[in-house]
Amino acid sequence: MTIREQTEEIERQTLHPKACLSSKSKGRLKPEKEEDIRTCFQRDRDRIIHSKAFRRLKHKTQVFLAPKGDHYRTRLTHTLEVSQIARTIARALRLNEDLTEAIALGHDLGHTPFGHAGEEVLQEIYHRGFNHYEQSLRVVDVLERGGQGLNLTVEVREGILRHSKGKGEIFSASAEVETLEGQIVRVADVIAYVNHDLDDALRAGVLKKSDIPSEFFKIGTNQSKRIDTMVKNVIYTSLETELKEIRMSKEIKNITYALRDFLYENIYEGDVTKQEFRKAKKILSDLYNYYLEHIDEVFREIPKEVIGDKERIVCDFIAGMTDRFALMLYERLFLPQPWMVF
């Protein structure tokens, strides 16, 4: 018996009957031989961590564009916080941690530079529309490994595609997240960002503590206590349903939704953020139109083997940029350069 087979046997003996076992995976788009050490979900996790798209997350905006301080979240630190929260819930519920972690680490690989501002501009100018969760799936299916993709399992791909909810229901049948592990990432994403974005807004001075409605302090006076309350509530409420689905109690869910609405009104769609987002949209729109006219320059970054028409390839290129790479290109292409006098 290989080490992988031993791990699969431990899963069968110890995980909840409704857990997604690695030995029962639906497989990959392109069949591969299993290896001796890692399960299929462990291999997916490692492929995501070693991908270029994952490394680029460290220079992509979470909420505040190109923040000067060292302690503001980026898309990478957000991803790590989601992973930590999701793994805690999965372990407590005896679900598959490896699958949960792989989905969490891959869920935002398709996010644009400048956060949701970038997503909005690509939605407007790309004729087929744009969503970061669909782009995340395209990253792992097509764009990574020089156009070969990461060839992840069906379960990880489905979890990545279904993680996003925007202003919609966190717990929704329409989300069609088949695995409980995927449902965990969906709620862990919200738990992470409503807490750390509030923390960053306070640090940036965009909000004062007195601006925050008192109802949010019912579940904790600081970020750590609020996360603790939310995570424990998800665990115990889900257990009460005998793991038919991942749930929150009505009270905590309503507070979570209210906190999310508050952040949308005061941060994500607030005046300070909108002012900076308008600049970001201008940058990405100009870059998009430039590269449509200079498509050969795109192929230095994206191989010609990648499937798609000209606009699709430019959209992929723009979406994959980090904030600082987009700013560097914009400066080089559209701003006067100083004369080099010797």
C-alpha cells in the first residue's frame, strides 16, 4: 500500500460520511496517473501554490489601491485568511481539509488588478462580460503552464467557480456548490473580507470606530472576536443540521449581511474608493485599447497557444496584471519619458 493509499484509507475511516473523499474524486479533465505520496486534492493545492497566478496575488489590490502601509491586506493575504478560516471549519466538521484548502487558495486567481474596479471595467469593455470567478477557472484550466492549465480535479474547479456571491445570498440553493467543502470556502470568504476590510478601513482612517453601527459589536468588539463568533456559529449550526449543508444561525447571518451591506455603502462604493477606482478604470481601459491594436506585444506574456480570439487574449492579459505592472505599463506607454542626457 502506497502512502497515498494509506492517506485515502485514513480519510475513509475518520472523515464524516458526507465528506468528499479524495479516493472518490470525479477526476480531472485530462486523466492522470495517481502518484505514490499525495492525494489528488493535495496535488491540486500544490499546483495552485506553485502557479504564477498565485504569486501575483501579493501585488493585487484587496480594497485600497497601492496602499503605502505594510499592514494592509492584498489579494494574497486575503486568500491566506480565507484558507485558514476554511480549514478550521473543515477540520471541526471532519470534512476534507485538503480539498477545502485547495479551493480556498485558488478561489481568487482570476482577480484583476485594482480589485473590483478592474473587474468592473472588464465587464464594461469586454463584449462577453467578465467575472473574476469565471476567470479564476480559466486561469487553472487554460492560462497556467504556458497554455496547458493546471488540470485540477472536478471538485476543486467547481468550488472555485461557485465561491463568489457578491451582494447575493451566502447560503443559497442557486449557488449549486455540490461539496460541503466548497460551501465552506463560500462562507469563509465572506467571514474573512467583512472583518479584514473593516479593519483596514479603520487603519486607513476611511472609517472611525464611532461610524460602525453598535449591532456589529454584539458578535465581538474586535476582528479576532468577530471571526471567532462567526466561525463557531457556522460549525455548531451546521452540526445541528447533521451536515445537510453549511449554515449560520439566523441572528449571526443577519449581522453578517448587515456588515457586508455597510462595507459596500461606506467602503467598496464609498466616495473615497470611487475616486481612486475612476483612475484605475482609466488606466485599464487605455491599456485594453492599446493592446487590441498591438496584439503581438501581448504574446510576450501569453503564449499564442492559449485559446481565444484577440479580445479574449487581451482580456486575459489585463486580468492577469498586478497593480504595479499595470501602472508601470501605463507610465511607459502613455506618459512622457524624461530625456536621458549624458
